[in-house]
Amino acid sequence: MQQWPDGNEVAEIAAFAAVAEQGSFAKAAAVLGRDPTVLSRRVQSLEQRLGVRLFTRTTRHVALTEAGTGFLARAQAIAAAFDEAREEAATHGRGEPRGTLRLALPGTFGRMWIAPYLPDFLAAYPRVRIDASYSNQFVDLVAEGFDAAVRLAELADSRLVARRIAPRRRLLCASPAFLERYGAPTRPEDLQQLPCLVFTGLASHPNWTFGNEQGERVTVRADGPLVSDDAQGLVQAAERGLGIMLSTDWLVGRELALGTLVPVLPEWLPRDEGAIYTVVPSNRLLPAKTRAFIDWIASRFSPVAPWRAGLSVPTDR
């Protein structure tokens, strides 16, 4: 059975955390409405309980020791978990998701395929407020205070709890006019003689790697008239017949449906890692607002993602 702290120990931890966060006993005392000497006694008592010094003190300065820094991080995590538990209990009591939901969304994908749905989510959950951040950079959910994120990649952060909500497939595509002018390549090696539109955000840039059902693997170095970190700009250039583009199905799904772009080398699939996921710092005490969003956005991408509806493009290798 876990040993719960008694009232005195809770007061000592609160005093320690306040001093650490404020940087002085006087400022912490003002925040807590206590006399500085009371806080000093509580911190000393806590250090005696633990058998380790938590602060180094001078007449003008208070600084955390190495042990104090580690203890503060643990104490703050416990306080955050307690706040989460209170919010979750209150939410379950009223049976309705509520509060501010902070989301970290990938820039282009988020604007194309999540932002249009957010008004529907807010209509379904009127007591939730969304604070959405759009960026192609991975954020630290815990350090930056996000409730959930959507990510398009192979996930390596073992601290996060992920839910796969849709596949993500890469493919080569070009405009019909481009293929009429240059001819369609028959093997990946042909791409080295053709103008390509190159996205610098690809992890393997400037190399493109492909595989076929026979197990062959081919890597080519892509080059051409336009190299950019703006994927949407490359799509527009591809529609204008400027080159062949290595893209993802969610980015060019509309163009494929309209026929302004068509698949190239469909029997050679680009090497692709990952899918589309929602991620949260932890499943423990997941607030109802976060769980509601994850379930809701997953339902929008199932059983068929909207960008794949009615398309005939490569799926699995």
C-alpha cells in the first residue's frame, strides 16, 4: 500500500515548491500569505525528513541543489496530476467535456484536413475552447503544456501515447501535360533525366527511395527547377507542368480526384515510414475534453480518410 504524505509533509512540500519557484523565502511568503520564518522552518523540516539539502542559501540568494532540482520536478508533476484528477472528476460529475484544449497540429495537414472540422467539434462540445498551434516542428507536449497533438511520422518518443487514425502514403505524381511533353518514366532511374520538384522537408532529401513487389530497392537523387520547403507551392508547380513531385496522398488527394495530377510509376512505391497519429502525454487521467477530441477526429478519418475517397492510388507495399 502506498504511503500518503501527512498534512505537515504536504505543507512542507508546498513551502519548498513556492520558494523554488519564487527564488526567495520573502517572495514565496508573500505569495502564500505566510511569514518567511514559517517557510524556512518547513523547508528545514522537509530536508531533515529527506536527509538531503534542497537549497544552498546565502544572505542574498537561494538556489536549488541537484537533489532539490530533481525533487521539485517530481513535486510539480504530482501537483499537475492532482489538478488533472480534480478536473477529470469534475468533468465526469457533470458528464460533459469542458475547458481549454491545447492542440499541436502539423502546419499544412492541420490547415487542410483538421481546421475545417474544428467548428463541428466545437458545436458538438460547446463547453470546450480550442487553442490550436500549427507548426511542422515537433513540440514537447509536456514541457509546452499541450493536451494532444497530431503527427505525421514514425513515432520515436516512447513517453507519448499514440493512436493511429489514418494511413499516410507517398506517391509520385505529375500533370498530364508534363507526361505528354516528356513521356512517363518506366523505372525510378529515369527520374534522374527528368525535371523534379523537390521538397526539402523530406528526411532523406535530396534522395528518393523506391521499392516494388519483387523486393527491388532503388535510390535516386532528385533535382529540378524548383526546390522548396513549401509543399503546397510544389503542388501548384506540378499542376503547371513544371516537374514530377514526390508527395503524400493527403496533400494531393484533391488534385488526383480532379485529374490535374496523375500518379507516376505506381508500381514503384516510395519508401515511407509512419502514418497519421494522435498523441497525448499519457492515457492516465486523460481529461474528457482530450478523449472527446481524439475519438472525434479519428471518426472523421475512418473507415476511409477524406482525401482517399474515390481515389485509386497505391496503398500498402
